[in-house]
Amino acid sequence: MERFQQSLQALRELGNVVAVGRSGGSLDKIGDLAESFLDNPQMEQCIARFRSLPGGAEMMDERYQPKHPDLDDLARMAPGSLGHEYAKLIRGFNYDPEFFRPRPVDVADQWLIRRIASTHDIHHVVSGFGTDKEGESGVLAITASQIGFAPYVSLNHAAQLSIYRFQLPRYPAVSRAISHGHTIGFTAAPFCTARWEDGWKLPVQEWRQRLGVIYPADRESYGLVVP
């Protein structure tokens, strides 16, 4: 019976991965994918890895999730600061900074999904990965490698298989971006436990130095370019 339940769970997860691909990366479908991993061994291992990081258990236990400041306030910060560059990205792509699905943060796995979702675009700014398919794969690889965040692991596996099969000319860039993200993940301090909201005024370059991001993706073909 246990193996049957695991098979059903795997099929649901696979179905959600396929749905994300067919939707072109719909945020709702990504939310469904994340929820398909609730209360399963992959998410339990991810939580354990997060809690083992310096400051991870403390952050999770206090359910750290400060509200983002107003975008106008962030945009008025010094050019090059995290706040200014984050606001520039959000406005340049006309993103909704509150895009993530509301979740009951009293539960550890729900809080972790919300925390990672709500800081995803900050990861783009600090790592330098762009928002195209290659850049997204690269930025996901950071958290996938640092804590094994199950939705990101699944999305990158699916992206590589799909592109290798159906968009072969794009495969070298996607595989390089994922490798680049893994390199940052293995060599830099954890992005997922960074208290970004306590350092909006810090220059992005200082954040990179603090975390040990010595090879950001800015100058790569999949680097971040804000309209």
C-alpha cells in the first residue's frame, strides 16, 4: 500500500510538472506543483537541510517574513542598492511583487514555500540570472543545490529533458546556466537564509561579497537585462 501511495504521489507531481510546461510557466501551475510536494519525503528532507544551515532553524521557527516596503520607497534608494535594483526589475517586467499564493505560515513546509517564492526575484538580482528560460533554470539551480527544494529540482530536470528533446539548439545555454547556478549554490552562502529585507539599502555588490558570489551571471547570454 505504501508503494502504491508513493506511485500515486509521483504521478501527481509529474502531472503538475507537465502542466507547468504546457502553461509556459504559469504561476498558478507552479503553485500547484509546490503544493504537490507537501508532506512528502522530498519536502521533509528539504526542511531538514534548511534547518541545518546557519540561521535556518531560527528563521523557520520565528516564521521570518517581513512585508516588502513600498516599491516607490525602494526605487528612491541609491542606484545599485538591492532595493533600487529589485524595484527596477519588478517595474521593468511589470511583475506583481505579491504574486505568490497566500499560505498558512504556521506550518513549516508552507512557510518555506512562501519564503522561497517571495524572494525569488531578489535571487535574480543578486545572482544576475535573467528571466528567460535559461536564466530561470540557472536561478532555480541555486536553491535546488543548496537545500534540494523539490519543485525547483523537478522543474530543472523537466526543462533539461524537454529542451534536449524538442529545442536542441537551446540546450547548451540551458545546461550551462544550470551548471552556473549549481556552482553558485555550492560555493556561495545560502540564499534561502539571507535576510534580504534587513539590507535593502546595501549595494548588490556588497551582498554578493557577503555571500561569496564571485561569478554572477550578469555578463552571460542568460544574464539579467531589465527593459
